[in-house]
Amino acid sequence: MQLFIFDDYESLSHRAADEIISLVKQKPNAVLCLAAGNTPVLTYKYLVQKARDENIDFSNCVFIGLDEWVGIPPENEGSCAWFLRKNIFNNLNFLPSRIHLFDALAVDLHTECNAMDRVIFYAGGIDLMVVGIGMNGHIGFNEPGTSFDLYSHISQLDATTRLVGQKYFKEQTSLGLGLTLGLKHLLESKKVVLLANGRSKADIIQKALLGEINPAVPASIIRRHTESIIMIDKEVASHLKQKDN
Ligand code: GLP
């Protein structure tokens, strides 16, 4: 695991975008899993700029969606699908046939999860995951207490996620379940980049990086991954004190 602390959100986002660009240059058919959420918005803006400047082709890449709110249609601005379309797919030349997102309206959610696992398996695994961290330490919708040993699954969203998640929606929205890749996917991914910025993430990052590696703080799993990079800004790092011995 490597930890990089940046002066600000801008420099963090540039570095994260460079990570994606450099992989796609090296492996044009890379399998990418790029999270939705507020944290990576600037990363994706820079990614689009850099891809244009350097003429990077994403048409051979495979895109795997990290998670989705069950019951929320892709036309809803709060859905992960809507976010990804706006910030990534509308601006980079991913082929629709190589974009795999959870269908949050699927009648059989278990089948949906199994289908996603098969896609990842037959694609040869994920090359790079870029993820954020929830206020409760979740990654994707792997909520506190979720086994590190799961692939895609249906998640019962906890109270924090249901509350914090309202920020993505125009109106009060009932959120109960999520579909998510599992933490086993993260462990098996060839590389993982975890992004966090702003003071509100300082406490949970401190727990994830300095507390026990334990499902109670799902993001702590990142320390089990040898090729993981944590990118945080100074505000997040301000709470990162060594544990008392
Ligand atoms: C959300 C999503 C995650 C996201 C995380 C942090 O609920 N399920 O995939 O990475 O929480 O979101 P944000 O970047 O908006 O803080």
C-alpha cells in the first residue's frame, strides 16, 4: 500500500487521472472500474481533458460499474448510471457493448449479481479500481460488517448511507438496497486507488488506515492489497495521527 498526501483536491485529481491514463496507454484493453460519487468528479474531468490532449482511445477498454441504488432508474440524476454517463461515457469513447453496469431495476437481483461476476471473470479480472470511501467506511455498497469474502451482492444500506446518499438526488428518495461489487473483487483487482478529500472524510480515513483491518470498517481492506494507492488531500491527512501504543 502506498499513501500519497496532496496539497489540494486539484493535484490529487490530476494524479488519479494520470493513473488511469497511464494504464490505458500501457494496456488499451484494460478492465476499469471507476466509482461514482462526488470525490472523483474532478478526476474524471481531468481524465477527459488528458485523454483528448493525448488522444487516448478507450474503445477497447471494458468498464465495470461499482454499484447502484436498487429501484433507481438510470434516468434519475442520482443514479450511478446517470453520473457515469455524464462524467465519463458521454466524454470518452467507451463502446456501449463494453460497459457493464448493474441493472437496478432487474426483477431478479441475484441473477444480476451473478451476471456481473461472470462478466468480470471472463474479462480476466479488473485491472484498476478507482474508489471513494463512504462516511461509514464503505466501499461501493459494502457496508460496515460486510464480509471481505464476497463477490457481487445485494446490500442492505445502512442508515448513514441512506441519509448521506440523499445528496445525489433532487428530491427526498427512499433508499433501501444497493447492488455492489464485493470486496473480494477489490482484493483480486490488479490495482486499487482510493480517493478521499475534505475534512469530513478525515475521521473515517484515520480508522481505515490506522485502526484494525476489519469488516467493521470495510475500507480497511485496502491495506491487504499490495498494489493499492491511497490518495488523500491535506485536510483528510490532518486527522491522520499515529495510534497511541
Ligand atoms: C457512495 C457510493 C460509493 C462512493 C462513496 C463516497 O454512497 N456508494 O461508491 O464512492 O459513497 O461518495 P462521495 O465520493 O460522494 O463521498
